[in-house]
Amino acid sequence: MNKSSMSEQELLTDLLHSEKALVKDYAGNCTEVACPNLRNLLINCMTECSHDQFAVFEQMHQRNMYKTKPAKSQDVQTAKQSMDTLQQQTW
């Protein structure tokens, strides 16, 4: 039986980065596809992959392997306003 020389944190970090890269790849490919069926398939795969990425992140966060700092409510509100403005400008 081969035992991995990577620690649990290293394995989870690698998985997290792989999932992030897959989400970006799916997103990029979605913008290049003309076939509606293929586009929907890629979007579904991207959504599933983003759920997997978040599940890995949550595991790492719960185990203190991925530190985050709380967002200030003003920063959250500013980001929301920026996204609302961007959405209005693009519609």
C-alpha cells in the first residue's frame, strides 16, 4: 500500500486550487461556445465544481487550515453597491 507523502492540508490545498482552476476554465469555455446544449452542460459542470470547491474550503476553514478574516459590514455594503452599479450599467 502506497502512503502519500503529502499531509492532509497539502492534499486539501491542492484539491482546492484544482477546483478553483476548473471553475475558471469552465467559465472561460462557456463564453466561447456557440452550441446552447454544450453551453448549458458547461454551466452545470461549473456550478457543480464551484459547490465542490466551497465544500473543500469549508473543510479547510473548519480545521483551521484556511484562515479568513471577517468582512466589515461597510466593505460588504460597498461591494454590493459596486456590483449593483455594474449590473445596471450592463443591462
